[in-house]
Amino acid sequence: MAALGLLSSMIWLMAFGSLPVLIHSMTWKKTIGIMNNRIFRYVPNTVWSVVLFLTVLLLNQTYAADPFFTGKDGGEMILIPEGEFIMGLREDEPGSEGNPYKRVFLSPFYIDKYEVTNVLYKKCIRASICRQPSLIIDYPRTFFEDGKHWFSDETMGQYPVVGLSWNQASLYCRWAGKRLPTAAEWEKAARGSNGRTYPWGNRWDETKANWDDNGRADGYRKLAPVGSFPEGRSPYGVMDMAGNVRELVDSLVFKGGSWYSYPKSLRSGDPGHGYTVERDDDIGFRCARDIEQMAHEKKHVK
């Protein structure tokens, strides 16, 4: 983004850097004679060009995207730069039929550094926008007894909120001035540009994610607080893109696997599972935000 600002400044310089010369040679010197005699005669044209260049550069930097951003909900966001990345799975990889190997170009965007937590979701409830989570399950009732109490447990504020429908997650993101990420955005944020198998690299490491090992290697039998596995972060620094909770994206699928998933489902390129009406205790989400939206808001800040 900074490079674009510099390029824009150079274009402005080429277009207007010779303005003093043009003014000096205009036939209507009488109109600006005083300005011409008192200013341009004593200031070299190169100085005017440099002043103009620096002014335009400064204006451009005002709208350059910051690498980090804090949303209306208080959630930290990370800039994912524009460019091409490898999406999907190769033909010999399980699940490739649902997400075939390809190269995809994306414009820059922001994505939440962490999954949306209980404490953040409660802000939306207090604003009278969001509704309380409630589990709708397709497994034996006793299996989910713990999850029914996670949201109300004050010690679990930094755990990901679960028990939400796709509409509830989307509504929260809109309230926060964001949106659900696309599947492509989610995948790029998780694996970087070079097609890593997992956020941390190509080799499976049972200690870098919260997955279905009953706490044996990762230390958590079920949910974990967000950011509990910093060594498993993505190339851009986005946390928990493998495991902990399956994450909703705008195309009605879950991505990333959860504490109840095996390593195959934690691959960044895994096609994920289609959305159903269930609101499980291993389904969460994070939000994204457009760069253009931020630039528009900056222009209207008084």
C-alpha cells in the first residue's frame, strides 16, 4: 500500500511538478505578475517540485493501510496483503474434489487476529443487537452438557463464543462494521501465499493446535482460550486457524477444524463441512473487513 502511495505521488509530481515553469511562461503574467515577481523569480522550480511531491506523498500515506487495526468491537485485526496465493488441495490429497488446487488473486483485507470471544460477543448483546447463544446439537445430549455453561461462565471470557447460527455470526460482524470472510480470504490468512498445509508449515505438529486428542498433547480436553497456541499462528500472525473451533465463512461452510477434529480437517486447504442448522459447541467464527471501507470512513471523519 505504501508503494501505491509513492507511485501516486510520483504521477502527481510528473503532472504538476512543472507548474511553476508553466505559470512563469504564461502570456497572462499581468494577472499573476506580483506572485511571479515576488515568489517564482527567487525560488528554483526544483524546490517547488520537491515541496509538491512531499505534500502529495503525505496525503497518500494518510490513506495507506496500517498493518494492524482495532475494530468497533475491540477485536484486533491483521492486514492480509493483496496478491496471489495457492488455494485448495492437489489431486492426490484427500478432499481435493471439494477444493481443487488453484492460484487465486485477492485484494488486501483485514481479518480478526483471534476468533470472536465470549467477552466480545456480550458487547453485541448489550447493544441489543445480538441474541444469546444456544446449542442445537445432533449428538447425545450428555456430550454437550459442558458447552451449555461456557458463555455464562465469567472465567471463560477469552474463549471463543460457540452455539451460534450463521445468521447470528453474520449479524455480529455487521454490527462490528465487518463481515464474514470468504472461503478464499480465510484460507489465505491461514496458509499464506505459498500453500502451506497447516498455518505453521507442512508437517503436522500435535502441540501447535487444539485438536481431538483429549488433552494428551495440546493440554485442552475441549475449548481453549484464543491465542493459546502462538507457535501455530499463520504466516501473517493470525491465531487458531487450525483447531479450537470450526469457523463459519460467508459461503456457509466451516473451515479449520476444531477441538473435536482430526489432523486431516485441520489442513488449511481442507474444503470444510457444509453448514447445517446445528449450533455446536465447536463452531465459532471471526470477521473480516474491506480496505476500501476503511478508506471511505477515513474521508468522512470530521
